[in-house]
Amino acid sequence: MIAFGPIVILLLCGLAAWMGVAAVLRVCRVPRGVEPGGSCGNCGYAYTGWQRCPECGGDIAEEGIATPRLMLKHRGSLRAALFSLTMLAGALVFLLTGITLGICQAAGWMQWTRQSEYTLEQSDAAQSPVASAGILVHWETLGRAAAKSPRGQILIVVNPHSPFRGTSGIQPSTSGVPHARIDTSTGAFSVLDHSGEATRAGDAFASEDAAHLLELAGVSIDEATLDAAGLQLAEIAEVDNAMAAAALRPAVTFSGSTVLTEGSSTTSAVPSLPFAVFGAKSSTGAMILAAIVSAVLYVVALLWVIKRRRRLMRRVHRPAELSSLSGV
């Protein structure tokens, strides 16, 4: 199905940009047909010193003399040109953003994001159930669908006090909570404690590494459940890593006991730049890049408009003999 919303927005931005260009050029150009020495204010016949126009018969005192300077002022002031230029720069940001994202999507550059919530039932020393622990698995990767090793990471966050609810794909905060980071292109990982210090690192995230992460978080479960949860969490990370390379979610079949209960899950794929702009990707990075380009063009155009307008006003200086007749 064709998404008409973005198309309409691009068309409106293109129309606004065209109107801005037209307004700026109008202020910076003398209208055609205006005689350098002035012309009849009624019919435009060249003024040569007559009191009554030979063309239309109008009296010069009533019709007046249209000078280039007067006509240039009637086309708009420099302030109007600067206002139009500013509006043009704003429309250009959205227009360039849409064009950039369209090119990236056509080239296959996408940012894939998926986030899944899991719960783990806990029990105290007397085997009495306590609050469930929450585990959040968030991965995002940037690259083409056919890329074997797209750039990105898998983030696993453990909250032993309560499960995660309704996170809606937003990258979770890792401040003060144990978590693990896995590089999707190399498989290298690091497990970090509450203070953010790495306690374990390696080339492949295995079940013992996942169990170590759960122990750091202080989940209250027996040894057998800890091993099963570690194995399942490691397999979830492995499947997510494969999904990151294929941009798909394959079927998950766990080799051990299923102790982690999956909750809500969100998946998204949006066109993105093949590089980050000030740390931002996807539409945000494209908009920042478009804003930078628009700002540079705005400054260049601003200097050109001011210089052009002043040059025109000096060139179309009012003749002394027309001052009392033209009103300029």
C-alpha cells in the first residue's frame, strides 16, 4: 500500500520551496520592460522629457514616472526577501530529509530494531514465590538486508525487582542496572555490573555468561533454574544475532527448559543513513544532515541576496530630473 502522507508532505515542502525561491528572485530582479530613464506610469512609454505622453496622452503630473528604483521597491523590500529565504530554508530541511531517506531506502540502507520483554519467576530460600524479575532484550542494527555482518548491538538488561512493561521499543537505560552488550558484527560481548564496570568479556555470549549476568542482578532462583535461564537467554541472544543479519525473526526452539516467559515484543524497520550524524541515525540523522546542508545554503544565499539587492539599488539610482515626478 502506498503511504500518501509522506508524499503529500514532500509535495507541500516542494511547493513552499518553489514559492520561496520565486519570492527571493522577485525582490532581487528589476521587472522587464522598465526603461532605464523612466517610463510613463500608465502605459510604460519611455520618458524623454515630455509633459504629456505621446503614447497614451496622459499628463505626467497625473500618471507619474515609473523609475526602475520605484518598480524595484514595489516588488518587495529586503526584509521580505530575508523572510522568504528563512521560510525556504525551513522547507528545504524537510524536503532534503525526505529525499535522503528515499534514496537510502532505495539503496537498501535500513535500521532494524526489535525489543522483547521477558519475565523470570523468582523464589526465596523457602521456595516461596516473590516478585518476578524482568529481562529486556533490545537489538538494533544498521545496514543492508543482504549484509552478512550489519553494524549494531544487542542490549540485555536485567531488573530483579519488577518485570518490564510497555517499553515500546525505546532503548532502555542501563544506569545502575547490570546489563550485557553484544556486537552484532563480531559477536564480541561484555557484561557490566551496577556501576558500569565490565566483569566479563569474550568473543561469544554463552550460557555461563548469561547466568553470570543474572547473578550480578541478584535474581533469586535455584541453581537448576539459573542454568536453564542462562541457556535460554544465550539462545535468545544467538537468535537475535542471526535475525540482525537476516533482518527477520526466525522460529525460536530452545534446547533446554523454558523458564523465561516472553511478554510484549516490538519490531520496526526504517530507512537510515549508512552512517551516524552526531550519534543520530535513521530519520533523526537524516534531518540533522539536511539541517546542516540547509544552514550552509542559507548563509550563502543570504549574503548573495543582500549583495545583489544593494547592487541593484545603487544601479537604479533615481535621476535628479525625475525626483519630483516619480516620488522616489
